Amino acid sequence: MNKLPLPEPELALAATGYERGTIVPIGSAHEWPVFADEQIVGRRVAMGAGAHGYSLFVDADDLIAAYGATVADISQPVDGAAG
């Protein structure tokens, strides 16, 4: 299965109005499809809150349900980390 890469910073800003790393579905002016990596199911997670330096903590299952997120294996292991 292919992994989902992050967009180029300029493309992310042009498409969403948010800088890469701050894109969130909550409060967005545009309805975006939401994808969640399968590893967050059942966990409390931190996500960007629309600006660098701010985070929002949520129960992943609630976020997935609220946005009808597609759950899939979309993450890439960090170099040196077992996956």
C-alpha cells in the first residue's frame, strides 16, 4: 500500500489557507476529507489547532466519528523506529 506524503508547504497553503502542519478539519472554511492513521484508534491524540505552537487534544475515536474519517495505514515509520 502506498503511504500518503505531506504536501509541499506552498501547495498546502494555497489549497487550504493553512500552513503545513496546522491544517485541521475543525472550523475549516472548506469541507475536506479526513483521513486517520489506524494507529490512533482508541487513543487520545494531539493535533494541530490552526496555527503553529497550538495543539488540540481529542479522543481519536470521537474525531473519526464526527468527521466520518477514513481509517487506514497511512503513516510512515520514523527512521530507526520499528513499525
